[in-house]
Amino acid sequence: MTSGFLRSVGSVLSGTLVAQLIPIAGTLVVARIFDPAAFGVFSAWLGGVLFLAVVLSCRFETSLAVVPDGQPRRSGVALTLVTIALTSLIAAALVWLAALVKLEALNRLPVALLVSAVPTAALIAVSQTLQNWAAADGRYRHLTFMRIAQAGSIVLLQIGIGMLWPDATGLGVAYLAGTLFGLIVGIVVMPLQVTRSPGLGRQLFAFWRGYRNFPLYSLPADAVNAAAAQLPLLVVAARFGSEAAGLLAMAMRMLGAPMSLLAASVLDVFKRHAGKAYRERGECRAEYVHAFKILLVVAVAAAVAIAFGAEPVFAAVFGEMWLGAGTMALWLLPRFAIGFVASPLSYMVYVAGKQHLDLIWQLTLLGMTLATLLLSDSTQWALISYGIGYGGLYLVYILMSYKFSLGGRR
């Protein structure tokens, strides 16, 4: 089982490596085209879009790994897409109303970014649904192809459009177009064929009822998590300026991309193996331990490399004006290193049906994030305390998820 798990991880990793290297390499060019202030505005907008994407799907896409193989899972994909369509219409209406009443937060955004927010979020939600479907089915080559197509198109469009439109709006429009292209590729490689049957409304409500824990617990938990993940950018922008937010966005982007490289690959394999084992045996401790060992070894190696090389690498690669991003990367190291281990293993809350405990943890995380960012007087201490607090809560999450993997063996 160990060799099979590692082979599957290797298969996903090879493609994920390319998909992650594309935006990393592209950032080298993007950093020369856009200044930190423009990057900060775009990153704040993207944070809101990613948060909205979580809400639109109601997290039903994360249920696909626990839905039985075959037609039931294909039906689950179709019903998840219907859910996204319905929630997108509601979200578009709410944004329109907010614009009419001239909500201050929205008025700060360029019009093009405001208009494209809901469509971009909907495209992301649909893309995530197709990718979760591919991972649940074990179709790792399809998953890899979709990720490479999306990552490559976004980066190339941001560079191309940036030559003519070097501001936050250009970055946002390019992100929308690149996501759309990636989705089209996904539809081609993962065509959805569902047996027609009457009573779509009945099926939809039955699906919602059968997997109600996902919108009831996973949706608020993941929405809180997305908010907590984006709050540093928003708070830093509001308290310390868009330039500081841009440096932070670059630090988080460059830490998140390589650190999530193997984590995403392990998660794609872990969710299928753990879900299958839990259905068959009522526990998945062995699968959990295999994943944990892989993640821990890489996390330690990456943390050492970042600790000694972050500042000189940022200055040498991106230019002296991005040196501060390297310093911020050091402050955030506990958050990313421990989170690298905890995030893939957190899928245990879905496998074991413990979403209510996940919600409690996420609310605690949100409170910690707000406290550390708002109570500190400087950017340095705000981010240092935020990174340590985040890392500590991730350690708690690892202990929780391990207990979940034991199932009835506890």
C-alpha cells in the first residue's frame, strides 16, 4: 500500500510541479511590470474573490471523494454545478445592490474589478469542482493537465496584458480570462455525462439533504478559513498601506506556491485513499501516517532553506524594492511550514464527518488572526505574532485529524 500511495503522489507531483513552477517563474516577470501598490490592490480583490468562490459551491465539491464511484459521483458533480449557478445569481444580485447603495468598501475598487468579481469566483468554483472530481476518481493525469492549463494561461495573460495595462485592473482581468481558459480545458478533458432522469428539483434537494453537513458546517468553516487567510492583506493594507500589503502578498505568494506543491499532490491522493479506506474499514490510520511522514520531511527541509535564503533570494530575484517581502517570509515561516503538514491532513474532517469540530477550530483561528493583526502597533509584530499563532493552531489541527483517522480504533 505504501508503494502504491507513493507512486500516486509521484504521478500527481510531476504535473503539479509544472503547474506550480509556471506561476513562480511568471512572478519573476510580473514583479518587474507591476509595482507593490498595484499588486496589493489586486491581491486584496483576489482574496475577496477566493472567499466568494468558497461560498458559491457551498463546499459540495469537497463531498465528491466520499460519494460512491460511478454514476452517483457524476450526479454529485452535476448537482454541485447547479448549486454554483444558483448561488452565483444570488451573489451577483447582492453585489449589484451593494453598488447601488454605494458601499464604501466596493467603491474603492476599480469598476472592472468589481464587475468581474462574481464571474471570476464562479469560474474558480466550477474549476475546483472538476478538479475534485478528477482527484476523487483517481484520474491524476486529467487533474494535472487542467492545473497546468489554468496556471499557464493566467500567467501568460497577466504578462501580456501587463505590458499594456500595468495596474491592478489588468492583473484582475487577466486572472479572469486565464481561469476561463483553464475551465474550458477542464470541460474538454472531463466531459460530464449524466444519465437523464426526471425531477431535477427532487434530486437537488435529496443531494443537499444527504450531504447537508458540508453547507451546514464545512461552508462556514471554510469561509472563515478563507477570510482568515485573506485578512492579513486587508488589515495590513488598511493599517500600513498598499505598499506593505503588496510586499506581504508577494511573500505569501512565493511561500505558498512551493510549500503547497507537494501538499496538494499528497492531498489529491490522500482524499481518495483515506475516503476508500474509511468506507471499507472504518479507519484510515495507515494512510494518514504515510501522508504525515512525507509532509513532515519536506516541511523541515523547506523551513531550513527559507530561514537561510529568503531575504537574499527575494532581493536578487525580484529586485531591491521587494527585499521587504523576503523579511516578511521569515516572519510567516511557522504559519506556512506547519500549515504545509496540517492542511492536506485536514481532509479527515470530511472523511470522518467531523465538520462541526472543524468549524469551532476555524472560528478560533479567525479570532486569533484578528487579535494579532489589530492589537500590534507595527507590521513586524503583527505578522510575527500572526505566524506563531497560526502555527500553534495548526499543531492542534494535526492532533485532531490524527484522532479522526483512528475511527472506531480509539
